[in-house]
Amino acid sequence: MFITFEGPDGSGKSTIINLVSEKLKELNYDIVQTREPGGTRISEKLRDIILDRENTELTARTEALLYAAARAQHVEEFIVPNLNSGKIVLSDRYVLSSLAYQGAGRELGIESISEINKFATNNLEPDLILFFKVDPLTTLKRKNKLDTADRLELEKESFHSRVYNGYISIINKYKNNNNFVEVDATKTIEEVLEFSLYVILKSIRG
Ligand code: TMP
């Protein structure tokens, strides 16, 4: 099973994926946890280039292709072999992030981003997508002030609003798919964790 965690910056999905992973291991499920951009040696190098706040001249199209390139390596080297050996793969972000950030945020168009990602992933789709829904503007205000904020987090509010609206409009199309679940990320960590685990276990156990 391939399960992805999606949502705007500051939605708490990374905290939740760690907790879900721990819990599933305790329950003796064979889990591997990974993230995008990243997850392999080469994809992590691409991540450094993409998120480096010094790389101000990186163009939107280059950015979209670098995310797709990091993903192509991740899919072929890590995700597919793990799925083939029967593991459950949990990934912090996947294609939906590119549709929202590059398609909507950078205004490159959701269709073109979808096309390059079909090529990059050889059409590999998640079995379950959890979308952590929260308006990113409040959470990002805190992060932007930190020295650790990356190139994307430092983007203007208008960019993050486009990303969020992009997510919402894409999600409206996915809503009736049974592999897509929206999680109210404004709730407490305990509540978000409990709901996420419930959804994942239900899906794993069929
Ligand atoms: P992270 O903070 O969740 O690790 O993700 C790094 C940043 O990269 C985050 O701001 C979201 C952004 N991103 C994209 O713009 N497109 C993508 O395809 C992915 C995977 C992440």
C-alpha cells in the first residue's frame, strides 16, 4: 500500500506521519516512511537545490522539473521496490503537492504539471491520500520569521493563498474517490492522529 500525506506548509502533517509510523510499527505492520522532495541520496541532493534560499534565480519551470526529477528517482529507486516487497510506504508529500504548488502557486497550470508527473512517476498513484486541511497563512507567519524558513516558505502570502486554493479546487474533483480523505488539521494533535490512524487502518484492513 502506498499512502501519501498532503497539505500546505504548517499543516502538521510531518508530525502526524512520524506518529502514525510509530504506531503502525507497534502494531507490527511493515512500514517504510519517506518524504518528498527527497527519500533517496540523489533526490535529497535535488531537495537541497530546490529549497536553498540562495537560489533566488531558479525559474518556475526549472523548479517544477526538479520536483518531478526528484520524484522520478524516488519512485523507481525507493517506492516501487518497497511496494513490491510487500511494505506499506508512507510518504510526506507526492504529486498533489506539485499540482498545488507549481500548478496553482507558480501558475504553470495543473494540466501541464499533471502531464510531467505522469511521465516522472510512470503513472504510479497512491492507494490512499490524506489531505491535512488548514489555512496556511496563520501557521506560516510564525515560520517565516525563523532563520530556518526555506525558499518556498519564504514566498509571499499571495503564493501560499494560490497553493491553498489550488489544493481546494483539485480536491473538489477528488472528493468522491474512496482513496482520498480530508483531515481537519485545525484540531488537536491527538484528535488528528486518532482520525488519521482510523482511516489508514480501515484502508489497510480493507
Ligand atoms: P516540506 O516542507 O513538506 O518538506 O516540503 C518542502 C517544500 O516543497 C514545501 O514548501 C512544499 C514544496 N513542494 C512543492 O512545491 N512541490 C512538490 O512537489 C513538493 C513535494 C513539495
